[in-house]
Amino acid sequence: MIAKARAATTALLALAVAACAPSADKDAAPEAAETPPPVAAITPTAAATPSYADWVGKWTGPEGLFVTITDAGADAGERRYTLEMQADLDTRASYKGTATPEGIAFERGGEAKLLRKATGDETGLKWLAGKQDCLMVDEGEGFCRD
């Protein structure tokens, strides 16, 4: 009698375990993965690189200052620009820029800079106050289109 009771208990346990086990049904919804996506899935692609084609051309600032933006094409999936810039009365130079989500990044005097969209008021220059179509590098350094 004890042997029959053990056999019955073992059979019930086997059924209970089988009922609680996940199904191998291919149509069942997969469980959510708890591991993060691979790096390639979250790394921006060349298609995600912004284009600043509408910025191409000359932008003017006060006292003869300007920036002229030229599209230099794409290199290794990055959009490139050339910035011909008279940033102050003593500094006129050309810089290689790269499109970023925030604007066009470039290096000047060993320092990373960013040319970004702004209003004339944001530039802090009274000569550009009230203008809406402007770009700026730092406060006090801005350029607008008339």
C-alpha cells in the first residue's frame, strides 16, 4: 500500500511540474529579454546624421564678421562642412566641421566649438537683435541672414 501511495504521489508531482513548466509552443509570445540590446542596435547610423544643407552659404555678423558654410560631402558616414570664418577683427580662417545633432562641430585654437542655430537675441549682439534666422558659436559671436 505504501508503494502505491508513493507511485501516486510521484505521478501527481510529475503532472504538477509539467503543468508549471513553460510551453515549447512556437506560437506563444516570447518573454521579454532582460539583457540590453547590442551596441550596434543603439549606435547612430549614417542615416541618423543630420544635414545642415539649409545652412550652406554666407551668414553675416556685425562689423564685417561672417561665416560661409560649404558642404564638403560625407566621409565615413559623417556629414562634413567647411567653415570660412571671420570670427573677430583679427581672426580669419577656415575650419573643418562635422554635423552633430546639436549643430556643426569644429575646432578653433585647439578648442572644441559648436556652430548652432540661434536667434539674434540669443547671440547677445545688439546689431543682431530681433533677427530670427541666425547661427552662433558663443555669446557675442553670431551671424544672421538678412
